[in-house]
Amino acid sequence: MGQIRDEILLRKIALGLKKLREESGISQDALYNDTDINVARIETAKVNISVSKLSRLCQYFEISLSDFFKKVDG
């Protein structure tokens, strides 16, 4: 069985992360330097982001996973 991809959810997550990053005034390069996570492909929904990476990014932006998903799904 292959990897499951929910394109709609991935796009919502991608837009949510991009919005958080831009509202914080942080470039993709700065975010990579701070977290060692390359968000360029994540922000375009080209990769199936892991829960661990999403959790780390939420910690970085000081938002809980549940609050992030509320914003993304709201």
C-alpha cells in the first residue's frame, strides 16, 4: 500500500504554515536555519509533511497543533 495523500488537507496546511511564517516576518531561509526544516516544498503542498515536522514548526511559531488545525480548518 502506498503513501496516503490528502491534497486538500496538504494545501490547507501549506497555506497555514506560509501565513504563520509571513505574519512572523520570517523568510524560508531563516526558518531553515532555525529549525533545519526546508519549508519550500511543504508550503507548496508537494510533500506529505510528517506530524513530527508539523509539531516542530508549531513549536517554533508558538502555536499548539490543535490551534493550528483550528486556524487551518476554520
